[in-house]
Amino acid sequence: MYMPIVLEGLLSVVRQDGDANEILLYYLEGGETCAMSLACCIEGKRNDFKVTAEDNSVLWMIPMNYLDGWIQKYKSFRKYIFSSYQVRFNELLETIDSITFLKLQDRLYKFLLDKKEATRSYEVNMSHQEIANQMNTSRVVISRLLKQLEREGKIEQYRNRIEIQ
């Protein structure tokens, strides 16, 4: 087992269930590590999430047998690991809050803004179906809500591309 550290690029971390339903948990950028991978390494279990490179990415894969020793030996590495875990934990809480407390249209707009921030681009290059998959809803619902956001002047839609205003 390995714990990845993203050296450059952008990864998305998605949770999947047995029926291939999924929901986006968070993005990883250069200098960040995956709390889900860390938890799996510590428990010695296989993961039940999917990580996808959204951009050309370079990872440093740290073997689990080094991880324990480094955490004990290097205070700065231990601090990095715990800090990374805290950041990811907070992002997971944000995801839970979003699902629990926001209307789907607000969740969709937040999803687009998060994608914009992660990619540092005003364009989201995804189909309605890809967005629906990551938000665990139907394409028809996403299409309807995107049309509403477009009428409100928050986005402009093109084929497989959404421009955030």
C-alpha cells in the first residue's frame, strides 16, 4: 500500500457505492495528500473510493512501511500529515453540509465554483452526465438546473463546457 502526495496536477476523489453511484468528495492539488488513502494505509484495507487525474499529474507514492517511521522520526512530516488530514476532514464536513443543508441548485453552483477554483479556470469542461454522476443525481435534473443558472446569468453553456460568470 502507498500514500500518494501530489507533486503537480489535479486529482478528484470520488466515493462510489456498489451500484456505481458516486459523489465528489474533494480535489487534490500539488503539495496535497489524500486523507482517504492515509486512512486506508493506517487500517491496512483496500479503498472504496476512486481518484481520477483531472489534469496531467505527478505523484510521489510513499510505501506504507516508510510512513510509520517517517511520522515518528520527522516532526515536520508528522505535522504535514496531520494538517493534510485536518484539511480533508473539513472538506468532507463541507460536503456533508452541502448535501444536507443546500438545495440542489445551490449545490450545483457550489460544485461549479469548486471546480473553477481547483482548475483555476472559468471553464468547466464536463458533460451534464459527468456532473450528474459526480453529484449523484440524474442528467435531466442537472440540465434543468444549469438552464436555470444560465437564465440567472451565473453561467453560459456550450457543448461539454460551462463558462462561469
